[in-house]
Amino acid sequence: MFLSQLRGELRKLFARRRTYLGYVVFIVFEVLILTLWVKVGREKVAELAERNLIPMDQLYSSLTSTYWIMGGGMFLLGSIYFALVGGDIVAKESEDGNLRMVLSRPVSRLRVLLLKYFAVIIYTVTFVIFVGITGYGMSVLALGTGGGLCVWNPNLYILSVYPGWGEGFTRLFVGACFMGLSMCVVSSLAFFFSCFKMKPAAATIMALSVFFIDFVLQNMPFLRGVKHVFITYRMENWAYLLQEEIPWARIVESYAILSGLNISLFIVGWMVFQSRDFKT
Amino acid sequence: MLRIENLEKRFAGKIALKGISFEVKRGVIHGLLGHNGAGKSTTLGIVLAMISADGGEVFIDDVSVQKEQARALRKVGAIFEAPSFYDYMSGWENLKVLVGLSGKFDHGQALDIVERVGLSDRIHSKVGAYSHGMRQRLALAQALLPEPEVLLLDEPTDGLDPEGIKWFRDFIVNLRNERGMTVLFNSHLLSEVELMCDRVSIIREGELVFEGDVNDLRDDRLGFKISAEPMDVLKSVVEEFDGEWLTESRCLFPPEHQVANVVERLVGAGAKVHEVTPVRRSLEDVYLEFSKESSCS
């Protein structure tokens, strides 16, 4: 029964136009970044390739451009849409009065929240995968299928080159899945605020504020020594999957922390939601 | 079927309900009457577990709503004053999503209910394009799916046109007559309660001030009016029976006197009696009486 109810929740989520806003913006973003990559980037990339002794066809490839689309766009742009959907999921229904209809049915509040939370998580993960697939598809159209993967992340001190398409693709695919899990933190934050008695826009803004404050602090040079305490640092750890020697212990630790945070946000949100009165 | 025991609720320190208790028997349409803000919707909200009670308990078929919410509400359907559906989805999709929360969605049963509420033609249109009356019909359809035994109605006829109100009233009464549905009908419209309900509870400022049978209230006579002439005979009888002048030839006599005695005295004195009308207390009279009593106290 849970699955059929979840289908209903997803039907509601994907019947709303604003759910698709993120998809449209990312398609535009992908077109823009690829146009610039082709028109302006080629020379710069050649320069970079020569300076770092990396073969041009590994740096200037569809896999590499997909990496830039995902890595560059998801944190700052994707988080907006995850916060928007997560912030809406409870607060918008509460504001519109739909929740009264839902809660008049013989269903517990915990189940209602679980359905909504799962729907948001599914949206988040599938959105990241969607960006990966469309980003790669467009990159192939623009640059062709060949070439390897070159990963450069100065924040995590990663510079890796995978000359073969197979390994590059596998690494990027697994990385994208973990990136999806990382982005669930933004959705969980927005979901958490959405459980309070507040406007959906307020829940979205609160979630983004927490996320961006954490991101800004994490990037402060004087806080570099304690960056492991910041959520956004832990979220970035998906990129370690693209490092030649994968630091599994660090990845497991980070995702355990993120999972714990997600569960805690859900439980506290549920407790708040459970104690609320729904009145006209 | 529905038992409300000693409900208490405060909102930000302000008392909303003061120990409300009443019972709705199976197959009865029970009206919950009161001013706006009297505590009707709060009571209904607690019955549906949307509002937590500070004290007291609600039982539906002996299952506590506070302790076993999902099980207790399995037999309940509810409609609100302004039902909020997902406007961007069709009526049918709304039904699927909402009814799916109670269990399996039965297409055949849903089609039957949709036809009964008269929404077959528009059920696949977006709810955003529905009129208020159509939304109420859809709300009724969702409340009747899968098969509730208790229907909770929170001012459902507000905003409907007279034709819509009559349709709604007839539909609910038919449900009670045909299926033995138990109904708790929340309203501030006395006429609706009077026309539809078997029993009524009156709430004022969070307190239950009256509970009783609607017919008993209506039959509770205030007296009788008599129209007769000549005036001098009428005048003497008015004085003798503590009557009250209404017009030159019409008088109101209190209920403690028998109609037959007054008429006999008039006819015996040579008067012509044109009309004798019993004056009954309307629900409005009762409501205003209890409202006044309670505000005085």
C-alpha cells in the first residue's frame, strides 16, 4: 500500500508546473555552458592541457564537460530547486488547505510525512541523474562520444585523468549517484522547515540560508582546518570517487554523517508536524 | 457511534472548548450549532485528530481517535466548508490520490459515487476550473469513498446557491435513510439544521448549552393565537386567561391554558372564533434563548 500511496504523492509532485522549473533551467544552463565550452573554452583548455601535460582529447571531452555541468551547476543552482520543492512539499499543502483533506483520511501523520519525504528524495536523486544524462547527451552532440575524463577539484585537492572512456564513465556515473545523495541534504533541510507553521517561500529561504552560510564559512581560508565540520564539505565528498585512489573511509564517514543529519532532520520535522493543529 | 467525552482545548491560553460531551447515535443526523468562533470547527478538528485536545477523548465506534487515529478514522468521511483540492489535477486524479490514502482505490465504486454526486461529465476536468458547488460535490464523493459509516460535515452548504443547498440536504438525508449513515453536521445556519437534523447540540463560547431532539424543540409550544370578534368579548377573555394583544382582533395565549377552554369561553360569550393557530418555538427561538441565557450567566 505504501508504494501505491507513494505513486500518488509523486503524481501530485510531478503534476505541478513549478516542479519542472529546475529541469527547464538546467537544460538552458547545459546549452549555455556547452556553447561557451565550444566557442571560448577550447583554446583555454588546450593551454591548460599543455601546461599540465594532459592529452587534449582527455581534457576536452564529453565526459569532462558533463563533470563540469554537474559539479559546477548542482551545488549553487540545483540546491535552489531542491529547496523549492522540499520547502513546498508540506508548507504549500498546509497553506492551500490540502493537508486538511489529506489528514481527514484514515492515515497517520507519520505516514503522510514519510510519503512526502520519499517523494522529495526521489525527486532529488532523479533530478541529479537527469542532469547527468541530459548533460552527457548534449556534450556528445557538441563534442562527440570519444575522450576520457579529467577531474580537477582544487578544494579537495583532486586532479585525476582517466584516458579510457569506460573507467571515466563508470566513475562519473557512481559519482553522480553519490552527488544525488549529497543533494538530499538540501531537500531534507527544506523539508524540515516545511514541517513548521510557515509559508513555503520562508521554508525554502531558510533552507537555502543555512546551506549557503555553511558553504561560505567552509570556504573561508581561516576555517580550512575545521572544514570537516561543515555540511557542504561533507556533501562535496562525492568527488573523492573520481580520485584515482578512492579514500573509502572518508567517503563512508561523510555519508554516515549526512545520512544521520537527514534522519535527524526528518525526525525533528515529524515531531513538529505531529504537534501542530490544523485549523481553518 | 460517535462519542465525545469532556473535550477541552485552549489556543494561546484562550479557552476554545470547556468540557464538551455529547453522543451521536448510529443512523442519526446530529447538528452542531453555534456562532462563528463558538468552537464547532475545533470540535470537528479534534474528532478528525487535526487538532489535539488538551483534555477529553473522542470515540468512533468505541475506538479512541486520540489513541488509534488511523483505525478510528477508517469509518469516517469528512467535508469542509471550502474544500481544498489539488487544482492542477483533475477531479478523478484528486479522488485517486486522496482515496488511495485509505487503501485500495476501487474504480467501479468511484465511478458509481461520481455519478451519484452528479460529476460524471466533469470528473476529468482540472479542479481549478470547478465552481464552488462542483468542489463540494467532489468533496462529497471523496468523503463517501471507500464506504464510511460516519460523515462529518463542517459548514458544507456555505457559499452554495439555494438549489445547491437543497440538493446537498436531500443527498445527505437520503444517505441516512438508505444507508443508515451517521452524520455530524456543523453549521451556523439554523434553517439547515432544522430541515436536516434529528438531534442538535448548541455550543456557545466553547460550552455545550443544549442538546436535544430537533422535533421536541419544535413541538415545545409557546402558546396559541386566536382571532375572534367582537372585541369586548375578546378583551374579557384576554384578561381572564392572561392573553397578550397582537392586533385588534388577535391575541396570544400562554401554553398553560387549554385551547378548548379558551375557545369554549369565547363561544359561550357569543363571540365568533375565526382562527386558532398554535405558536411553536422554532430552533431559532431556542438557539437565541440559550445564547442569551448563557451570555447573561
